Amino acid sequence: MALRKTLLATTLLVLPTAGTVQAEPLSGLYLGAAAGVNFWHDQSSGGIRVHDHDTGLAVLGAVGWGFGNGLRVELEGNYRASEVDQLSVRIGGLGNSGSVRNYGAMVNALFDFDLSSFGLQPSAVTPYIGAGIGYGWYEVSGARFSAGGSSFQLDDSDGQFAYQGIAGAAISLSNLAPGLALTAEYRFYGTVDQSLKVSRVAGPPVAGVPGGVKYENVNHSILVGLRYNFGVTPPAPAPAPAAVPAPARTYMVFFDWDRADLTDRARQVIAEAAQASRQVQSTRIDVAGHADRSGPAPYNQRLSRRRAEVVAAELVSNGVNRSEIVVTAFGETRPLVPTADGVREPQNRRVEIVLN
């Protein structure tokens, strides 16, 4: 009696306070079903004791809604069955048949714990606790016994307020189907005292055999089940690796005014062009020299040729076959930036390397 009242009080306290801890959320509509074993407590009332030492059956189904913050609520229907091993009567008498059935409709509140919020590594396992209240039907049928030369039977049902406590864990099976989980849990299920009628089947009334009993209904269930959360979409596939950009086919090498020697940056650009020529499998490399308009045109023609030849020689030193290189010189005739005659323009003092 004390255990039953304690669990009932815990049920009523847990319901309004569940959800105060943040956890890995289960969001939206879900369905669950579970089955397992049930252990029903022996009961005694009015001098008639019902013994059950066999393992019974428990099954349940539920539809619920997760709020995305660890808290969820559900409607549950359950069924528990146990066989009566023996009836004993205080004044003397035995019986050995019958069954006990429980049917319940419950409203549950549960909370899923996010293990990472406790400093633990995230995992596929999500523990949870919960409590429920509802209405339960308790039925004893076919339980017959003899006492004082008369035959009696306990064959009646009663409905009363029901309560339960829940502790379990869900194991993600998202590798099989998004939203699918395996559940394993313990449930304590009970109802308040339920009144059952004792019927006399044959013989005269017997003093000490009551016309009715009032039994507690206490059950311990261990269940394994499946839960499916609707609307969970599979994770997006990993993005394809970005395509490696193709090497450039045109490279610019710039020179100081009236100079044909290579700067460090110029050598770096030429090395990049040489490497790219192998990647794109070029068959010809055009090397075209240019000059600005700050000097006489014939001089600029010669200067652009010297610049092109220097670049070609640097390409060869970087592994390019000289036979692949075609050198041309345009002097000041093809400026990158048009200018008046005599103007110094850094963008026009260049050699263009084109991979073909």
C-alpha cells in the first residue's frame, strides 16, 4: 500500500514538472509499440488470496508528439495478462484456475535526456523517464475455489483510476530508417483498489467467505519495442568535392622600365606556367613580348624581343621543351593600356605566355 501511494504521488508530481532539463529533442508526431513480460503481485482481501507466480504478458501501443525540447506527450493503450496459479481461503479451501487481465488507457508525459548536456559524448542512446495517468479495467475470470463444502468463483471486473511510472532508453536505428528507434523500458502500472464480486456457484453460504473483495492491482513490466518519428528526413548527402579549377592558359610577366631581366615575381609566374603546361598537355606555348611607348618604336621592338627570349629561356629551365615555344615580339603596337606616345605604362611592359 505504501509503495502504491508513493508511486501515485510521484506520478502526479512528475507530470507538471517534466521538461525542466534540456535534452536531445524528439520532434513531431510519432508512433510506438512494445511487448514484453509482466509480473503481477499476489493479492489478498477478505480472507481470499490470489497467487500468481507465472510470468505474464504485456503489450502496448502509443501515439505521441514531441515538442523539440525533450518533452513529449502521448496517448497509450495497454493490455496485461497473467494466469492465477492458486486461490487460498483463510477458513480453508483452495482453487487453481483463472486469469487476470488488465486493460488501460493512459495519458503520458515523458522526457528525453540529451547525454551531451551532461558533458558526455553524444551517442545513439537517449534515456528517458515519464509518468502517466488514466483509466484501467481489471478483470479476474474463471477463478474457482471450494470452501466449507460449497463452490465459489471470482469472475468479475472493475474500472478505476490508473497510474504508471516509466524509465527507459531509445536506441537510434536511423541507419535503417530515418526516425526509427528501438526502445527498452520498465513500467510500474497500477490502479486504485478495485472491487470484485465473489459468486457462490453451488452449496450453502459459508461463513467467512465474503460476497466481494477489494484488491490492489500492481504490475511490473519489462518491454522492448519500436518507435517511429514521422517527418524525419534523411540527412543531406555530403556535398561533392569542389572541382579543381583548370589551370589558367594565359600568364602575364611584367618588367621594369627599359629592363629585360626577371623579377622574383616574374620567375614565380613563369614556373606556374611551366607546371600548367604539363597539366593541360599543351602542344605549343606562345611567348609574346611587348613594350610601352616611352621610347622609339624600333628600340621598343628589340626590347620586346629580348623580354620574350628571356621568358622562353626561363620556361626551358623549368622543364619546357624549347621546340614547344614560339617567340614573337610586338614592340609597342599592342598596348594593354592605350597611351599617348612617350608615356611610361607598367601594364604595357609585359610578356604574355599562352598555352595552346
